[in-house]
Amino acid sequence: MGTATQRVETHIEKTREALGANLDELDQKVRAATDWRQQFRTRPKTLLGLTFGGGFLLAAVLGGPNKSAAESSRRSDVAWQIWGSVRGVLIGMATARLLKYAAKVLAGSARKA
């Protein structure tokens, strides 16, 4: 009985260590994915393009002379709606990537167990 208990405890400890290592790796990848400086170093053209596009979009929505307070308010509302949509898409994409990676890591740790 003692040997079986010892084997189970050893297995649990090895699984715990593997899961800890996987979580550390996941943490490092999430930090790298959300570090804009690192993203700029690896994809400068993409980020410059996104910045240019975002500036162009804001200029199109907010730019030009204001004809009235109502026009200014409408442009501001449109800009906030666009920002809300863009933010939602970015959060959705980040969440999907994180979930895909977490599933991959957990599947790998299940195979090791």
C-alpha cells in the first residue's frame, strides 16, 4: 500500500512541476505578446501601418472644420463607436490566441501525465 501511495505522490508532484513550468512559459509568452516595444522590434512595418491607419481614421472622423456643436458632437460619438469596435476586435483576437495557446499547453501537459 505504501509503494502505491508513494507512486501517486510522485506522479502528482511531477505533474505539478510540469504545470508550473507550462504556466511560467505561458506567462512569458503573454508578456511578450502584450509588450508593444517587443512587437515594434519584431514587426515595425505592421505597427507603423496600424498607427498610420488609426491616425487616418481619426482624422477622417474628427478632422475638418466644425460647422456646429451638433456636428462636433456627432463626430465625437462616431469616433467613440469606432474605438469601441476596434477595442472589442483586439480584445477578441488576444483572447482567442490566449485560449488557443492555453489549450495547446494543457494538451501537452496531459500527454506527459
